[in-house]
Amino acid sequence: MSNDNNISRRDFLGLAGGVLSAAATASLGGDANFEQNVLKIDTEKILDDETTTDVLVIGSGMAGLFAAIKAHDAGAKVMMVSKGRLGTSGQTPFAKGVFSYDEKKEKLSINQFVEKVSRSSLGSSNKAYTRQLAEHSKARVEELKEWGFFDSPLCHASFSRPMKEREIPLVERVMITHLLKEDGKVAGAMGFSLDEEKLITIRAKSVILCTGAGGFKPNGFPICDLTHDGSIMAYNIGAKITGKEWNDGHLGSAVNPADTFGNWHGMFEETPSTTSVEIHHDLGVDLNYKVYENANSVKNDPAHMMDQTTLSGGPYVPKEFMRKGPQKQDANRKPPKHEGKPPGMSDNMTGGSSAGLAIHKSEGLAPINDRCESTIKGSMQLGTL
């Protein structure tokens, strides 16, 4: 491994120990009257576990599932590693509306769809990936249907089916903390087990990061655990990052703000369905600007909260994407079973609670081609379906 990126066993343990120490100190609020709960670990007894594979998929959500399956079906030896459980962490459990483009049914052709999405993002989105979304989403949805994804609010069972059929190795509850770099290329990854005193090293010819986007979201938001860890690991070995300049406009609740289940009633029990084309100009700052204009409260009915006709000044919105009145509901999406206002939309909405930096239009590693390859050789990143 190169000297500037070499991570020895001692260095790794030192970094991990520093994180634990800082967390313990922060939890005490710096008060010296309390005794710190210092973990006593015998470093000599920590086990080393080293594995080799062709393709290492980091992350076990929607993107990780398809990355592992397609790499396996192409003939590669694949391994998936996840800090949680297959299909149960990050944004995947929140994915209740899966995009499916059918050119025979949509009013927009693929070319028109690509251009309109590019216009909605003011040119910040990647046209190659937008086209791939339109061309391949329907086929991916058909595979999800075959595995039973749309039959249950939970997706661990449906995700497990294709993984078990292909006997793809899955390592769960392992926190990957470093990408390994050798001779200018990604050579694998390193982390530690959450259940055992064990260091995990996985060497691979190619690493696919399926670690999700990142967002500084409040505890009451269902995907508040998107932590940027994949982007940070790639950045630390020299990869270029893009899309961090945009803010996320999701609202939070002023009453019981950390009550995720209560504020997003019904969302977790909702069975997934498909959505069709509905293109918005959502760079994430529009709603927050309106909130700030109204002294940090949104008094509108949720259906009208993005009505931009009341705004003066603020962020630029192309005329063709200016919203007026209630938001259009997707006719192809099944209505949720719950009653009342939409999930997350209480009577006490406040803005500025999501400092997001993630609008999911143009966020993550800067690609060098239309195959998701990053500026570091041997490393790739995929987005969610």
C-alpha cells in the first residue's frame, strides 16, 4: 500500500479508540465530576479477518442489492458488506414510491424526459444517468415484483431471495471505516465488527459504494441516519465529490420533533408501489426560504405549502416549474391506508430543521463516465433506484 494512504493495524486501532474517547467525552458534556466509561480492550486479543473477492459492494439497500446481483450475473465473485441488516437501514425502508418509466404510457419521450429533468435541476443533473433511469427502471421494477418487494411494507425477505438464490456472501453488522488504496487504485476496504472484537479487511478488484446520500436531518425524520460515510471514505483517498452545495427543504415538527413514528404516521406500514413521471424544480431551498419569510412557520395547508406565488425574491425558480395551488398527486400511486394529513405534515411544521446538503439530483462522487466510475481507479458509486 502507498505510504500516504497506508493504514496499519496500530493506526486503525488508534483512530477507532479516538472516536470512542471523543464520543464518551461528548456524552458527559465535559463535566469532570463524572467518571468516564472507558472501554478496556485488549488489543492483543483482537482478531484479524481478511477476505478476498472480485467485487465488494458496500451497503445493503436498493442500490447495493442490484449492484451485487448484476455483478454476480455478469460472472464476478461478489461480496456484500453492511453495517446494518439487508434492506432495513438507510433510505430503503422509506422507499414507498419506486419510479417506473414506461415510454408506451408516458406523454414524454425519453429525450423529452431527459431534457426536462436537466432543466429542472438547472443543468446540474447528469443526462447519461437520467437516460439510464428511464431506460432501465421498468425492468428493475419487474424484478422487484418477482422477488415480492411490493407485497410487504418490509423488504428484508424480498431482498434475501435473489441473494440466497445466487449464494452471494453477505456480511452484516460490520462498520466499514476506510477504503484501501494501493498503487493509485482502490484495493478494498477495512472496518470492524459490531458484535465481535474483530478487524475486517476485504481486498477487492473493484469497490462499489452503495452507502446512500448524506443529509443532516433531524431525529424525527425517517432517514436521519444518512451519514455521508461512503462519500467521506472516498474523499479521504482523493476522490472528487459533488452536489454538496444544495440544501434539503424537508420540514420538521415543532411538537415532539423526534417522534419519527408519530410524525410520519402510516408511512412505515405502507406497502410500496410505483410512481410515474412527475418532474419538479426542487433544489431544496425553496420551501426553507418560504419558512424563513414567514418567521419560521408554515401556516398553509400541506397541499399548498409549495405554492410559490406568495414568495417575493428568494431562490430562482424557472417559470415552467412555478407551482400554483395544491400539488398534483401521482395517479399511479396507491393512496396510503392512514387517515388525516400526509405523513410528516403536522399542524406545527417548521423549516430549517433539515440542513440536508443532499437533493439526490446531482450528489455524490464525481463520475468520469456513464458507468459510475469515480476519479479513483477501481472505485464506483451507484445511486438508488
